[in-house]
Amino acid sequence: MAENSGMRVAVQGMTLADLAEALSGRRPPWEIPIRHVSIDSRVCGEGDVFIALPGERTDGHRYVGDAFQRGAIAALVHQEVSEGAMQVDLERGPWPESLELPVCFRVSQTLEALHRWAGWWRARFPVRVIGITGSVGKTSTKELTWAVLSRRYETLKSEGNLNSEIGLPLMLLRLTPRHQRAVLEMGMYARGEIAALCAIARPIVGVVTMVGPVHLERLGSMEAIAAAKAELVEALPEDGVAVLNRDDPYVREMAGRTQARVFFYGLDPEADLWADEIVSEGLEGIRFDLHYRGETFRRVRVSLLGRHSVHTALRAIAVGVLEGLTWDEIFAGLRDPRAQLRLVAVPGLNGSIILDDTYNASPPSMLAALNLLAELEGRKIAVLGDMLELGTYEVEGHRLVGGRAGTVVDLLITVGPRARIIAREAMAVGLPAGRVWVCDSNAEAIEILRRILKPGDVVLVKGSRGLRMEEIVNALCEG
């Protein structure tokens, strides 16, 4: 069984001949439909193409036979595999007139072949692509932007965490002639990755959320992170638009790194689109006054939690404006319940409320979540886990979060060795030691919460993805 469970996407109107033409420039008579493309043999089914990618812990080439047993009709490989299947070298030939399924298609490098295939497929369609990047807020921005654009256009959006050098090409293979817009999240772990994604996706609009110390361990400095994120606006064409956060100095500087038109959003009245009079209405969302080109819209309401979410709303509004939607369409999109936002409130054990913000964590997103918790009624409990990949900012980042937690929460539970810094700093600013628990595992935190939760408690659960803190939410959610 290969890694990356769940990375399987449905495709329409695609054949093995399309795959061959994308990777060779020649079209064979193999009009055999492809139903799904997968990089995980465990989820393969009838009509799939399985891409054998090397991974950190295992190699997809080991699972070609498993994919075939589950119904895959073809596999992309760059190593010899002994599965008894037909072997065809797509890049050099010779090619047979007909295929015996299943078939192994040999290429020089499978990830590079996936990129070429996705780029070829994307070029077939006149879809306008909106790319979204930034250290924090990509997914919520993608969801809300999709909800807005969907009021008028047939819109594709990135699914789940398919925003990487593997995930984004898979999403592009889902394009069909009916799609008019595509909203694609663009993540990165190193310099050059966003540029590579842009070469495949060819965005016309690029949205940058903010620059924070996420991946600082790998990139080394905030300036390096900003440069990596700026690859999106650098890739935009002259007739494109860079949608930039004027309130973030790193993002604001990106205006000088693009040939596209620049559209600023933020809380600064100098921005093209800006907001003020922001009011949090707790679990009911936020409201604010919106300003654009001399027009003011009073008391705009969005079901996003926390004052910081106004920036998410502004990004989605900006894209709606740039893509020609009416204000009625934009405001209806902001209220669309289909947008799957990351931070959600769910009923918890013993009449508590759980704020599930477990997707990931960085110092800026931790502080924003704690600020939301401060705005809510009830006994405030924070369950905070390690923030990973902060590099030299690790101690300072955790101390910053701990200092804020100590002034906000009534009870604090930390999970993981780095989060001990959060606990120490919270006590240093005045949170009594008897209200702080330091845990090494999610199971310990769950046991404590089961003992202490009471009706009316509000529990924030947040930590880096590697801690799997959704286990805590799942254990505490009613039903």
C-alpha cells in the first residue's frame, strides 16, 4: 500500500490517448477512458491510472501490483516493475496499436510527468485560474472565494490539502469544459515550488494572504519566506491582477515584484478595498463596514469567527469584484453555507462548545484564535499543541503565544514538548499553575478534559498538523 491516502481525483472526458499525447506530443489510438487518477494504491478502483511516486517512507513502485488488483488500468512508472503487465515506454516508444490492460507506462520521472500531464490538460481550457498563497489563511480564503465566484460561474476549487507539487496537478486534471473559474490553493516547502505550480496552472489572479514564520526552519528567514510566496505574483501576466494585503509589510512590498495590476485590500483606507467598524458577534460571526471606490456598505455580515477573519472576507470580495460579480452576488456568496471553513464551533461533552481549529498552527494563527476565544462568553479553555517548523523562531513564537494565552484563558492544557514553553510563559504572566496541565499526548489531554468540562465551557483546540489534535475534537464532540 502506498502513502498519501486519499489522493485520488475523479476526471471526466480523459483517455489514455490524452495521457500519451501530453507526455510525448504524439497521439495514439488508445481512446480508453480514465475514471480516476490516484497516487495511493489503497484507494484505486476500476478505470484508474496509478502514479507511482517515490516517498520519504516508501515508494509507489512497490504497489503497482496492488493498484492493478484493485482495478487500475494503467500505471505511470520510472522504474522496472515485475507485475506481468504490458510495458510501454511513452517517451521513446515503440508504441503498440492496441493495449493489453493493465499497462505500465514508462517515463523518465513520474512527478515531472504528472506536472506535464496537468499542464497539458489545463492548457486545453480557457478557464481563469485564481491562485492563493500565504503563510496563514489560504484554505479559508479559497473556500470563501469559491463560494463567491460560484454565484455566477462554474468554479473548481482545491479539495482538502491538495495544494502541493503533487496535489495541485491532480486538481488540474479535474478540469472540464464546463469550468469557467478555478480557485487553487498553492502551498510550498521550498523556493521554486510556487513558481513551478504557476507554470502548470497559469493563474490570472494571484491572492497573497500574509507572511509569517511558517516553514522558517527550512527557509531560514522571513525574507526568504516572502520571496517564496512572491513567486505567485511574479508569475502573473501583464493582464493579471495581484491581490495584496496592504496591512502586511512583506506582502505590500510584493507590489514591486509583479508586472500585473496591483489591487490592495486591508484595514488601511489607502487600500483599494478596505474595512472598518469591525465587530465580533461571537459564534454568530463578524460584521464590518466595507469601502470601495467611494461607496460604503454598512454592517456587512459574514459567518467567519473572530475579528481577524475580516481579511479573509476582503480577499473573497476583492476577487468577486475583479471577476465582475455584482454586489448582490458577492454578499450572497459570503453567506453561502457550503464554504467549509477551518475554524468551526461544534457541540461538545457536558454542554461545552469546542472550537475546532486543528488543521494547522503558527504564531499568527494561534494569536488570532486566542483573540477569538477572548471575545466569547463562558469559561475559556485552550488546548494548545506544538507549532512545528519554526526554526530559530521556535522559542520566541511559543513564548508569544503563551503570553497571550496567560491573559485570555481560565484553563490551559498543552500537548507536546515545544508547547511546554507556552505553559511556562502563561504562568509567567499570571495564570495560576493549578490551572495549567502539561501533556505529552492527545490521550492525556482528552482524559483531563473529560474530567473538567462543564456546561458553558468554550474549548479552543489548536496545534500543528503533525500532532493530529483532531483526535481530541473527535473524542469530545457529541455524536
